[in-house]
Amino acid sequence: MRVLSDRVALVTGGGQGIGAAICKRLATDGAQVIVADIQAETAEACAQSICAANGMAIPMTCDISKMDDVSELAEDLRSKFGKIDILVNNAGILSAAKWADMDEADFDRNVAVNLKGPYLMTKMLLPLIRPTGQGAIVNMSSTFAFDHVSSFGLYSAIKSAIASFTVSLAKEEARYGIRVNAVAPGSIDTEMNQPLKDNSKMMGRVMALTPLRRLGLPDEIAAAVAFLSSDESSYITGQIVRVSGGYINPY
């Protein structure tokens, strides 16, 4: 039995990396998946891959940092599906800079995508989630929300905000039967982490602090998201689940 049969799931940043892995896992578990991405080509490719494997998926293009885009997406979803059961706020960007050296435009862009985006998506899709009485929202935080690293202060601050957003939203939406949780990945083997993989010194430091001594896989993050999206986690809400290989930053 596929645990997400008859569920409609939307994943932002679903065209590649962790997002694509989440889309494919939710489809494998029976959900009809909306692959939402700012890049139409990657969204289309991911959706086609799912359909080729006998899953159900459609691509949709959206800039989650813009209210007009998100509003249009919500209306399209209302007309096509009438509901959303699962929202995965996965889309994000990563910039490295110390606070004193950070460009204002880069600051604004990171806040717009990584924080404003999940807010807009949640705000506009809640009217489609609440009537289901069993909705699930999964946000993407990070171990950097708890283990602050030099030059990633902005990313850490935003992901800390996502953790707080998750807990407060869980309390607000519990009356509607909506569960809200977050996954906090450690270092995952994706294109976003290519600079880490190319830097042997930094990679060695990360591995020394990771008891499992390897990078995580996108499929391992997808498995955690699938669990939090399913009825198997029906009594779990307001939690931040670390999927990090045991990563501990002693500094």
C-alpha cells in the first residue's frame, strides 16, 4: 500500500537536488506531486522522470519570493486540484560572506528566497490545506540553524528563523489538523555543496565533525520528509528533525 495515495503534494525548488529527490520519493509513495521551481526546464525534467516511472507529477514555474507569482500559483492549484495535502518549503539559496563584507542586494535576495518565500507559500496555500483536516507542512531548516559557522551567518540566521517559524506555525495550525515540522540537513551531496567537496581542507573538517564520516544523500533527506508528510508521523508537530550524520560543531 502506498502511504500517500490520494494526497496532493507541492514541493518548492523541486527541479533538482534535494527537491527533486523529495518529489520522486513522494510520488513513489503515491502522492500526486506538483514540481514547483523557478526554472521551468528543471521542473519539467523532474516531472517527466516521475511520470516515466509511473508516478504522477506536473511541473509549475514560480518565483516564491514574489507575491504575484505565488498568488497565481495558488489560483492554478485551486482550479486544478481544489486542495493541497502536503506543502514542502524546500527552495533555497546559499551565499557565503561575513557580515561586514556582505552586499545589501545579496542580503535581500537570501531573505527573499529563504524566508519570505516559505512565508508567502504558506500564507497563500493554507486556504487549500486547512479543509483537508490532515495537512502536513514540512520546512527546510539546516544544522547551521544551531551550529553557526563563520561566513555563513546570514544563512544560519535565516534557517534559525525557519525553525522558529515552524514551531509557531505548528501551534497556530494544530486546530485545523495541520502538522508542521522541519528537516535540518547536514552536509548533503548536492550541487549546492560542490564548493565544500572541492575544498579538501574544509571537507576534512566537516568529516571530522560528522560521526558517520560521509556526506548525506538527497534520498536520505527525502525519506525524512516523506515520513513527516505521512500518517506515520500523525502525532508529530512543531519538531525540527536533524538529518546530519550526527554532525556536531564544538565551536
